[in-house]
Amino acid sequence: MTRPCNDTFLRALLKQPTAHTPVWLMRQAGRYLPEYCETRRRAGSFLQLCKNPALACEVTLQPLARFELDAAILFSDILTVPDAMGLGLYFTDGEGPRFERPLREEWAIRDLAVPDPWNHLRYVMDAVAEIRRALNNTVPLIGFSGSPYTLACYMVEGGASSDYRHIKSMLYQRPDLLHHILSVTADAVAVYLNAQIESGAQAVMIFDSWGGSLSAAAYREFSLAYLQRIIGRLVREKDGQRVPSIVFTKGGGLWLEAIADIGCDAIGLDWTIDLGEARRRVGDRVALQGNLDPAVLFASPEQIAIEARKVLDSYGADGYGHVFNLGHGISQFTPPGNVSALVDTVHEHSRLLRRKMHKLSSSA
Ligand code: CP3
């Protein structure tokens, strides 16, 4: 398999020089796009959309047809893994994801098993392969999974939660049970991501959306340790190309040095941390991805350009090792035209910064 025509994203993750800063957006295929809503309606529901490889491929490509994005991300959801473990995932309007059988009883926890990705999650592998064919090496494809701790939050709580009462009670009262859930889930995530790589994913990202709700010590023991185990088991190279990994702990800004030490290639950042400061803290150990506040996209195109330039300037003129992204998923209320303004500014301004830098260095 050859490298994609536009491999800026992969190069940036490996901290290699690039002519511009690559950009993609978390949740880039989603409800802010009318064409997404139309395909979702045809599929019947969000879950049916995820489980239909042809339609999942169609929505993956929709944002790329509109914007000059430097990467595609598999259309799916992090909760397909616990669904394959038998918890019964469903979505309710307004309330988000829920499980029919939350993990609360010791016997159910002891029964938990690693699903075979080629069997129970075959539809994801088929989608990855179909998307790779459709992309035809234009831009790289990102595969993803949830982190064990974030998946466990949904599995134990039974859905979204405001206080994490059930999982945190388990964490402090029965840490052995939580460790068991996390251990089986980490094994499931590792084989799942490796199957995505085998099917054609060229980089992988792990979403640890709720790790930031933990104390520093609990984060290390219940989230980071399992992220490290997964990273250690990932396939590092496919067809002679390195497959970079990105770890995104929302609210993890305090723990960057520790995250940089687990062996991932890049860290995803939310918008609460200054990007330049984050870069100084991790040094050249990892690349960084982020970190514009998604709410900036509610402002005017002029204001969006100003805020995007601030992020690029903060990282530094060379831009090497930076992938531009939002600090969290794009809101469903984002006007699509504002996304064009963002993507175009990132490309133009990062090219300008590099030109200025080269001029300075050649005149020095
Ligand atoms: O980034 C992408 O474009 C890839 C697709 C993707 C989705 N979910 C599609 C989706 C990815 C990478 C995810 C990850 C995901 N899913 C996370 C981690 C990232 C984060 O947001 O913190 C989490 C926690 C989930 C679980 C989940 N799925 C929630 C909480 C919701 C409801 C949110 C809402 O806005 O209602 C979903 C549904 C979901 N996943 C949608 C999309 C496009 C909206 C579903 C719809 O069409 O109704």
C-alpha cells in the first residue's frame, strides 16, 4: 500500500517537517451537516448508520467533500465495543447513549469477555476497508476506540452521568472489580484497534473523554495504566508504514508529562491548556493535536480566523509536530460555512508562518 497523496497528517504525528499544519475535526461527520442528517434518516437511526458499512463510508466522506481536511476518521462510535460485549446499546433522543444491561453485579463483571472483532465487530472492519478503498489514498484514515476507563464509565453508569456515582463507588469500594472490567476492556480495545489497522486504518486515536474526572492518583491507576498497556500491544507498522497513535484525555492537561511517557506518538489536548506551554512541557517526546475551543465556531469567520491564528502562533512558527483540531467534538449547531473559514485559515496561516521562518533563517 502506498502513502496517501496528502500525508501531512501522518508526517505531523511523527514530528516530520510539513509545508502546512494539517487539520481535521473531532466529530467532523455529524449533525451540523444537512447531508449527514439525510443519510442518518435513510439509515433509520444513528446505530443503524454505524452498522451499515456503505452508509458509514458515505458519511465519513461528506465533510471531505466540503472542506480541505487533511484526514478522514472512521464513522462509528466508541460504544460499539461494550455493545459487542453484550450490554445492549441504544440511543434515546435528548439523553444520548444508554445500555440495557449496565454492569453492576459481580457475576456479570466476572462473565465479561473480549469480543472477537472479526466476528462481533465485523461491520466496523468492513466499514474501514470500504472507506480506505473510497479514499483511494487521497488522505489518511484514522481508526479509533474509547479508553478502558471511559468505556467503563458508560458500562457501569448505564449511560451518560453527571456525577459518576456508580463507577466511583466501585473504584473506592471494590477496586478489584473495576480493575477486572478495565483489564478485559483493555484487551478488547487492543485487539479491536489492531483489527482496524489490519483493515486499513493508518493512525489510531483513543478517546479518554472521562479520564479528566479522576484524581491524579486514580487517573494513573485506573486510566493511564490501561492506556499504556494498549499502546504497548498496538501494531506499530503496516506495509512498511508507521501507524501513529494519539491519546486524548479530556481534562488531562495537568498530566501531560505522564501521558507523554506511555509510548504514544501524539497527545490530543482540550482547549483549557495553552498549546505553546504544552509543547514546552512535553518537549520532543510526542506530537500534539488540538486545541481550539469548539465554541469559537459560533463566532464570525473573521473572529474564527483570529482565534485559529492564536493557536498556531502559540505552538510556534515551525509548526512541526502539530495537528490542528478542536479541543472536543464539533457542536451540532455549528454553521458549516464557519468550518471552511477555520480550515482555510489553518492552511494559509501555517504556510505563512513557515515562509517567514525560512526567510528569517536564511537572512540570519
Ligand atoms: O469524530 C468523528 O467524526 C468520528 C465519529 C465519532 C462519533 N462518536 C460519532 C457520533 C467518534 C470518534 C465518537 C466518539 C465518542 N462517542 C466519544 C468520545 C469523544 C467525546 O465526544 O468525548 C463518546 C463519549 C461517545 C459516546 C456518544 N456517542 C455520545 C455521548 C453521543 C451522544 C452525543 C450527542 O451529541 O447526542 C454519541 C452519538 C454520536 N456519536 C453522534 C455522532 C455523530 C451523534 C448521533 C446522532 O446522529 O444522533
